[in-house]
Amino acid sequence: MTKPVTLHFPAPGGSGRATLSVTEVGPNKIEYEVKSGNNRSQGGATGPGRGCLTYLRAHGSGNSCGTLDATRPSPQPGTVVIQATTSTDGTALLHIVSP
């Protein structure tokens, strides 16, 4: 993917649909926004080996960003996990893991 894109997927807890919008992508860079019901979260990574994890739950969401490897996150009960990472070769990876 080399341009912004929007993905739709089931929201956690059966609360409808969630939206993930990749707002910027380029060499060693990815930025995104997640919306689900009243929850909204943003994340992004710039520079090799950087990343963000977003935990989307039926009653809230949270982010954790920093140095991160590209290993796919494990499923968690009642949580959609979104991981965006940049690699040393300039590519950006995006994983969406649902329960």
C-alpha cells in the first residue's frame, strides 16, 4: 500500500463496525486512526523499528508506542489489537488481530 486507505471490521463486543483509516504511509512511516462507536484512537510510527499497538475494546481503547518488532500480536479476549510497525528496510506493516 502506498496511499491512504480505510478498512472496516467488526467492532469488539458486537457493537457494530469499526473503521481503521491509514492516513499516511511512506518509507519508515505509517499513521492511522481507529473509530469504533464513541471510541477514537490514533497511532503512528516513524523511523526503522518503531511501532504502535492499539487495543480496541467494547468500552474503551488505548495505545502504546515505541520500539517494536514486527512480530504479529497474539489475540486477546474481547479486544481487537492493531499493530503498525516500520522495518529496517523502509516498509511499514499493519496487523489487525481480532479475538
